[in-house]
Amino acid sequence: MIYVMSNHVLERAQERGISLLTIDAILENPHQIIADESGETGQQVYQSIVSFEEKGDYLVRVFVNTAKAPPVVKSAYKTSKISKYYEGEI
């Protein structure tokens, strides 16, 4: 996928310990793509379960505006509350 990363996602990824390689891997092969609950047209969440050294498994959620051409990666975060956000069987 060809996309543009916003300054916001670059800052948040660094703050949250999420590498740009991890974000790229999720965008290329996400476990799930779900609609962002913000209600904005074209907003999607690409998410995958990722294992972080010494910290365990987290769900990494990458927010993308797919209404733009090319799509804009808006933000990303990781959460240990996998079952709260992951749809279906884990």
C-alpha cells in the first residue's frame, strides 16, 4: 500500500515505542481492518497483534484516512486490552 504518514503518527509512534517498520507491516498485512468509530467517511483502523520483547503481546492499532489519495496514516497506539478491540476469535 502506498500511503503518507502524518507528523502526528510519527511523533506518537516514537513516544509509544512503535517502530515505523511495525506500522508498515500492519498496513501491508493487517490481521483486521475495521471501521473507525469516529463516524468520519473513509476512516479505518488497521490492527494486528504484535509481540514486543519482554513486554508481551499488544494490539497495535493504526488509524488511516482512506478517503484521501494516497491514504493518510493519522495515528497509532498499542494496547494490552486486546479482547476489547479485536473483533472475533483471537
